[in-house]
Amino acid sequence: MPPPPPAAARHPHLAEDRLPERLRVDLHLHSMWSGDSQTTPDELARAVAETGLDVVCVTDHGAVAGAQRFVASGELGCRVVIGQELRTVAGEIIGLFLTERLPFGLTPEQACKEIRSQGGVVYVPHPFDELRHALRTPVLDRLVGAGLIDAIEVFNAKIRAPGANDRAARYAAEHQLAAGAGSDAHEPGALGAAYAEMGDFTDGPSFLASLRVATLRGHHYDAARAWRARVVPSTSTT
């Protein structure tokens, strides 16, 4: 079923027919457990319902508590992959299918190895966006050469550097890496801005296999969140 009009008005590709037996998977989004997002669980649940997403990878900055809660509670109404966006000493790396929080202060190599030790997927967000904490090209080349990268984000809906998504897509093709897409949502309305349409999966390896033949959909969307008086619950003990 197509999503309701409000979501499709923001993100027209949501109204398009999805490919048969494919899931819509957002590989990169944030909740109130990220320091720069205030999206509450109820807001996230409404956004998932509005967009019709089947799977969301919750990749909060420095935290997995929110994603773990969503998996346990089922409150989002969709499948949830536990992830974390970690700022290493040389740029950001996302771990997907995590079981534990990644610690601060890791080198990129240490981060990749820690993700792999948990059976996770090493995913590089917004490469080549020099306006964010992206891995610089020499570091990315070094990690790829060492076989430590599983996939890179080739469509980030919040991208700030012109041409960065195209450059990431070329890099993924040249290095035979799986390519992903995500809204990088820091507010509810951004959900649905970008995602991968892919076959079903059960774990990290089957996720990667499916992502390699996925269809990526998305558009640039970085609208400012409208201010309103609200109370955001504390995340200090959850």
C-alpha cells in the first residue's frame, strides 16, 4: 500500500510502486539517543507508519540504547537493526547488527575490527563530504585495502558537499563494495528521504548479499525542524 499523502508529498518516490518482494530499508537515521536529534520514540513510530518503511537501521551517535529498546519493545511497528555511528579519531564509521555499544577513542582500524568481532557490518557514512566528520580518502583507501569495509553510503539525503554522493557511488563500483542509502534523519519528517529496496535478510551476511543487488531511491532533504514547545524524555537511564 502507498504511504499517506503527507509523507509522499515530502518524498515523492514513496508513492512509486516498490519492486516485488522487496523491503524498504533506511540504513542511517537518528533518534533522541543521538546528541543532535530530539526525535522521540512516538514521533519515530508515527514517521515509520507514514512512510511505510519496512526496516530502519537506528544509528545513533555514540549509543545503541535507543535501538536496543526499539528491538525489545517493537514500538516502531517495523523491523529494527541495531547500529551506531561512531566518531573515530579519523572520521565516522557506522556499525550495523551490533550487540554492544562501540567505545569512544578508537582508530578506524580498531572500530572496524570491533564491529566485525560482534558479527556486524562495517558501513561508511557520507564519504567525501568534507563538511562533516567523514573518513578522508587516504584513510578510506587504507581500510578498503585491508579488507575492513563492507559497504559505503552512496546516497545520503542530507549530503552537504556537491557531488559527494556521485563520487561515493563511483568509489563503491570501482572497489566492488556494497552500496547503501539512508535519510540520515535527525527529525521525523526526514524519514523516507532515502532508502534501499532490497530482498529479505536475517543477519549481517545475508543483509550484505541483498544490499549488493538493491535498488537505491532518494532525494536531497534537509529541512529545518519547526520549533515548538515540547518535552524530550531523558536518555540517561535508558
